[in-house]
Amino acid sequence: MSKQTQVKPSLRFGQVVIGPPGSGKTTYCQGMQEFLTHLGRKVVVVNMDPANEGIPYSCAVDVSELVTLDDVMEGLKLGPNGGLLYCMEYVEANLDWLEEKLKQYSDCYFLFDCPGQVELYTHQSSVKNIFSQLAKWNFRLTAVHLVDSHYCADPAKFISVLCTSLSTMLHVELPHVNVLSKMDLMEQYGKLAFNLDFYTEVMDLTYLLDHLAADPFFKKFRHLNEKLAEVVQDYSLVSFVPLNVQDKESMIQVLRAVDKANGYCFGDLEERNLQAMMSAAVGADFQFNSTLGVQERYVETSGKTVEEEMMEL
């Protein structure tokens, strides 16, 4: 009597690219696709955003073939936010369509370009359920969460970014890499109060609260801000990798973090560097030197002595 065995699909690695609107998700997917192609990986980009028009990269699977935001808004008389929520619920209800599309690409590396609505990753469950189903199809994914780097110049916005990033990490339930995008535009809205590693490593936020207290508007919310900062620090989960898509070294740092998070660096899909693999295995991947290099490249120095900066504080 023969047993019918179900062949388990081979491991497929990839990234789900998420983040607020305008954070550079589509640009990141285009840049990462070109970068990985030069490294010799076969890359498939999946557009999961039903509102994404004029896609600049070559897209293998496009969810707009199944549902578009414009059709939903017109047919159901919904606004853009409600329409996008409905679109993702519709995709969740038609996962067999997505499965058939993805089956055509068995030995590829995947980039999922996701919608930019924050509620999808902090409250609503459709996108989370889609990611869970991808895991059941033997996808090993890392969530790459992009946020604009210029938020670091505003202490209040940076604390908001930390809370959003933490909430997303806890809700999505995937290996997670937070990325500060557009590093070349970092100081266009103001100067940083501290060195870049203070923001990338999310150091003692009480120093940031002192800057907030200097603003009359935020002074009355000091106790609330202290509690928000305590929540972020008690979880001690959030940190950032700086990124400029046009900078090769920056892309390498992000890719190393992603490959370590989803386990790609431990596989046999391409030739490995033993030293890099062992350092990833023991967690000895220090980012200080790379962060210092990014700061020298993109953050303008004040030219003041330490004593002058202390007097200003």
C-alpha cells in the first residue's frame, strides 16, 4: 500500500518592505533589486500595494491584477484609508491567487513591496495573516521597516517613530530590521542634538526628554513622554540601520542585517565567507564603525569644542 506524501516546497527567502507613506519603500525595492542582481541572486519583486501606480522596477507579481484601490473607492464609496484596508482584506480572502502566482518562482529571492498605511502593521490583522500564510508556504522573511531619517532632528517625532516601530515589531511577528532611510537628506529639517549612534542604537532617552522639556508646548506633557520613553526602553527591541540607497556600503550593511535575521547567511544558496557567517552566529556584528562612517558622510559637524556644546545644553 503506497503512502501519498506531500512534497514540501523548498525554502524561499525574502524581505517584506513596510513603513509609512513616503518613506522610500518603492525606491528601496528598486535599489535592492539591482544590488542583489549584481550579487548574482535571482530576484523577484512582488507589488503588494494596490495603490502603487507607475512602478519603476520590473514587477513579477502585481496585486493590482487582483484588486486596485481606485476600483474599491469608486465601487464601495470608501476613502483612501478604508479602501486600502478593504483591499488587503480582499487579498487575504484570495490567497490562492497569490499562491499560484508565487509558485512560478521556486528558486528566487523575494522582495514584497507593501502598502504604506501604518494601521495595517500596528492594529489591523490582514497583512499579518498574509505574512503568516507566506511562512506556511515555506517563506523565510524579514520585515524591513523604513522610516525617514530626518525625524531624528525632531525629538517629539523621533519618540513617535520609536513607538510606531515597537508596535509594528510586536504586531507583525517577523524577524525585524528597522531602517533610517534617506540618510543624504537627514538634516534638511534641522540639526541633530546628539551623535548618530544615539539614534541608531536608541540610547538613554532621558537626554532627549530634556530637549523636549525646553519646548513650551511639550513641557506640560513631560510625564507622558517619560512613560512613552520607558516603554521603548523596557522592551529594548528598537534599533536602526542607516541607509542611503545610492551608497553601496550602506546597502551592504542593511543586507547583512536582513540576511542574519531571516537565516539566509546560514544557507548554501551562494558561496559563503566563513568569518562573516561565524560572526553572525555569535552576534559579533558591531555597527559602531559603520555608523561613524555614515555620520562623517552625511551629518554636518558643528566645529564647536566639547565645552561650548556643554554650555549650550
